[in-house]
Amino acid sequence: MNRNLCLSLIFFFFYSSLSADSASRILVYSWSSEDYVRNVDDSGKPLPEICAFLEGNYYPEVTQSEIAVEPVSFETVIEILAPEMMKQNFILDQPPETVDFILLVNWGFTEEVNDDYEFMDQEMIVIDLDDGMQTTQMVDVGSTNSFSTVGGDNAKLIGAMKMSELYPYSFKRRLLLEASEEKRLFVNVTAFEKAHLQNKSEEDTLKASWITFFSIPFYNIEVADAVQAISEMASRHMGYDWDTPSFIDYNDKKFDTTPDALEFISVEGE
């Protein structure tokens, strides 16, 4: 698989307190280019990378709820995001002229799809787990198995469109479709090497070193809590690339994304 197009890491986890209607699935998609490596020391800890934020595009709430969401400022996002990234040794308190990477931040809300997405029939499938055990899941069959028009636009903002290419027909694809049909608060961070931006000619293609998409369903949750939740999770995977996507059961461990504390539900190969 072309590494430039492969998924790096997909995490879905759940904590029911955020929504009375359904589990709240945080979605993270993290990718890095072939010629980018996050350097680490002898103990495996990432070495410092000096970065500066650059304000990108804001996507305001489209479908107004009973209480309209106040615009979320760039300052609000980076004030919450920066401390989480600094825990991973991204240095974000230096002047722009000294940095190695420019981090373009796009953020805002996806549009909720009002029309019910129809899944016509369901069947039970058995899934083999990594530990030799098995579990069962209900999978929808006979549906359109595609994004709606609005859902397709949403999917591009949250990274679900690229993810779905690995899952033409599966329970995981349904989760990606559902994520694209709901209103989500999302943040996207794209890292560009400053030297690349300075030396790029008009004819050269703009090339990112890495990009991370992260989002959460925005129902019955405060903006600060939502940004904190996705920032804590996503910051641990920025700059890394993985060949096999995995869905992870959050097991009600609030904001704890340490792999040892999580249970792998299943892994699908290429």
C-alpha cells in the first residue's frame, strides 16, 4: 500500500457521559509523509521539535441548535491544544523565526445530516480477536453503503473519507458513515517544514510533513471539554504513521489513551 495514502492510526473510544442518546466516539486519523521521521532518544522519548501555530480556516456551526454555539476562537483551541502537544515534546513557546515546523490549524463544526441514514437489514458476524477469543457484532447489509452529499463533505474534514477506503463493506465502515452524518467539533493540524515553505517555488507542490485529524460528536458537551478530550488523545499520535488501523474500546477510562489501558476490539489487515 502506498504509504502516502495509508491510514496511520484510527481510534474510536467511548464514554457515555457525553451524550444521553449514544456513545461518543472520538476519531483520530494521523498520517506522516515518507521522508518525515519523529526522532526519539535512547529511551524512545520524542526529541524536541520547535513549532509555531498558524491560524487556518474556521467552520462555524451550520445547523443552529436550540442554543446556538458561540464561535470558537483560534486562541481557545491552541490554549487547550498546546499544553497537550508540549507533553509530547513539541516546543510551542518560541518566536516563529526560530521554529522548524509551521502548524496550520483548521477547526470548527461539521454539519448534522437531518435525514435518517437508512440501513436496511442486519446480520450477525463473528470477529476473531487478537487474543484468540471471538466476539459478535451486528453489521448492516443491503444499505447504500455510501456517504450522503453532506456526509461526504464532513468526511473530508474529519478524515473519514480516506479511512473508509480500507473498509468497502464492514461494521467499521458504518461507524465512519455515522460519524460523517453527525455534528462534530473537529480540529485538523497540518505540519509544514519551515525550510520547505521558504524554499518552495511557485511551481512546487505544497508538501506536508504530517497531518492529524481529530473530532468528537458535539452533543451535550462544552466546547472546552470537547477540545480537551480530542487534544489529549490526538497529541500522542501527531507525527506518526501506522500501516494498520485499529478500533479501540475506551472502557470508560476517561481521556486515558495509554495503549496498555485499552482493549483492542479487532484489527483488519490490508
